[in-house]
Amino acid sequence: MSELEDFEKEPTLESESSALPRWPYWVGALLLVAVIVAVVMLRNRPSEVSEEPTTAPPVAEQAPAPLEKAPLEIGDLPQLDDSDGWLRGLVGQLSAHPELAEWLVTDEMIRRFVAAVDNLAEGTSPRSHLPFMWPDERFQVEERNGRTFIDPTSYERYDTVVQVVSSIDSEGAAQLYRALLPLFREAYRDLGYPSQSFDDTMEQAVGRLLAAPVVSGEVEVNPKVSSYEFADPELEKLPSASKNFVRFGPQNLRQLQSKAREISALAGLDLN
């Protein structure tokens, strides 16, 4: 089966299972939390709004702007296994987007974030650690002249994820990331890397996102028995993680890459 996990023709047993929790797919990560989200994704700077706007798009179509900038009062770090409640309170200060609150209803956020970062650095999909990001809508294609193309509406399935990430305050996310490094490093050691650097792994994960190709125009796919694969051999041979990013669509992926650069710079990550 193709590594394009959500390019299924029919629901799989896994996708139909009600046992899977629907929590934020990542840190972007904190993946879940501002952190992951902070390091692996982007936010568009909100447009300035006049005090008495004469015409404006419907509020429902706009992502909430970041909260007023103010340094986070992080205080003393808790024990790793007792960090979830403490972390939810801090991440909640980074954005007013209502969807973010749903993302934070999970446990072991830091451990999940670190596992997802490790997957990304290796080029594998972090979906198993971040099922919240699975789109509810089905993947759609268009058939023309005997060829199959991705329906551009399929990219819209990821719009909400990108809007949430876009609403997060980058400076606050970078501040939180730096503060959480000791806990990230501890979780990384517990994951089975006692002598390896989490810092290097994070940089590799962000580099994986930045290297993902932005594919403009039509994207052709070939039908398989129960899924699709990219018709372009260069895209099809990409690692699973990179294929995940391509699935976001060109506009969403550009936003994620921009956010990654912005927060990485503020957090002091070396991406050269």
C-alpha cells in the first residue's frame, strides 16, 4: 500500500475504529502543544484591523489573532510525568483559537511530542502519535481523460490545523520550547536514546519540513487496490513524512514552512 495513508479509496478498519483518541496531531507540534506546533509549523501575521472597519470578511472565516504578547511566567519545571496540567495552562496562553483547547485534551503530551519529532527526523510519519490531525473528510480525486488528479478541495481538510498553528504567538512558543528543553531531553532519553542529542533530532525534524517540496498546479495520482500513489516518481519516492507535508497542499505547506523558520529562529535552532 502507498505511504499516502489518507489517500484511501475505502475506509480501513483503523480509520473506522472508535477507540482512537482524536487529539492534536502535533506540536506541530507540542505537537500538541505550542511547542511542536511552534517548531514545526507556521503562522501568518494577522492583518491590521481598523477600529471602525467598514467592510470585513465574516468572522467565521478568519483565524483568531494571537493573544496580546506578554512573556510567559513559566516558573519551575514540574516532573516529566506530572507536566500535562502545567503545560496545558501555558499553551493555552499562546492562542485564543477554540480548537486549540480540544488539542490539549490528552495525556503525556511531552512524550508524544518527542516521539513525533523522532519520527519526523527519521522521515517516517508521526500519525500514530498525533491522530488528531487526521482529517474527518475523505480524500477526493478528479478523473479527466483517463487520468486521476488530486481534487484541490482535499487540501482544505488541513485548513483548520494550519489556522490553529497560525494563531499561536511565535515568541511565546519559542520561549516555551527553550524552557521545556530539559523535559524534552529527558523524554528523549527515555525513548531509548541515552547518548544522542534531542536538539540535533529537533533540527533534523524541522529540516525535514523545510525540505518538503511545495507542489503547485495539478498533482496526478495512480489508483491502487485500496489507495493511491503519486504518479510523479520523484514525489512517490519521498519518505513518508515528506508525503504527509505534500498532502497539506501548496498554500498550507508554505505557511507551515514559514512558521517553522520564524519560530526556529526565535528558539535558536540551527538549520544551516
